[in-house]
Amino acid sequence: MNPAKLGTLTPEMAAALGGLVYGLYFLSTGSLDQPRGMLVSWVSQVSGDPPLIQVAVRHNRGMLPEILAQGEFALNLMPSGDLDLAAALGRPPEQRWDGIKFVEGPLGLPVLAQGPGAIGCRILDSSTPGDHELLLVRPSGALWRGGAVLGTDEFDHAYLGLS
């Protein structure tokens, strides 16, 4: 990694943090007519009873105010090995939906028509301890089709939260 892009991290810390493995997910909101979404990777189940999930969204993401105002979103589980879908969903917004199909999912939110499934999430709380907003959410419905989930270990670079 380019040392100029490491911020305050040493190369050793960047390498160690890059070794942490996460899934790659597509957070969707809006409607079937006007879906909105973004890729996220810092996601973890943080409680079993009740089931709770924490999602980190960088504070400079343009969608963050919309997500907080809507109070809910769908967390789409991306299919393992489908790096083309991940690349498509990472395109600029004006090109992002080319060839992407959505169906109605949990909470009536748009979810990807392909992939292992999706979880409808209602925001319970949020906090900003650093450069990411931490969203504590309660799963409120799920769609499960089955299959393996795309992980960050399938990529040749790790998100360190520096962009």
C-alpha cells in the first residue's frame, strides 16, 4: 500500500488490520423505482438475544443522512466469487444500476435479485466514536436463498477506512 495513504498507520499496523476478514455487503434503501445503495464491509453481529448487528458507515458518505432519516435499510449478502457484481455496485451513482435488478425484500425495501439473501435492518442507535458512524440495528425480516457470502479475503486489497 502507498505509504502516503496510510494516514497515522504504520505499514505493519496496516498489514495487520488488512488481515481482518469481513464480508462485503450492499446496503440498500429507497424504493424499487429509485433504489439507493452503497458497499459496506465493516459489519458484525454483536448480540444473539436479542439479535443485533453493527454496521460502520464512513461519516463522509453522501447516503448517511438519508439512511439515518429513513431509519431502516436492507443489508444484502453478496454472492461469493462475484467480483463483477461488487465492481458494478462500486461504480459512480449515475452508472451503478446498469444491469442490476432489484426485488422487494424485507421491510418493503429494494434488495438485489441475485445473491444469498438480505436482512431488513431497523436502526436502534448510532454513535460516532471515530471517522465512521456506527449503526446499531435490529434485524427485522430476512430473505434467504442460500449460498456462500462474498468476503474481503476474495479481494486483493483491504478497506482500512482511510477513504
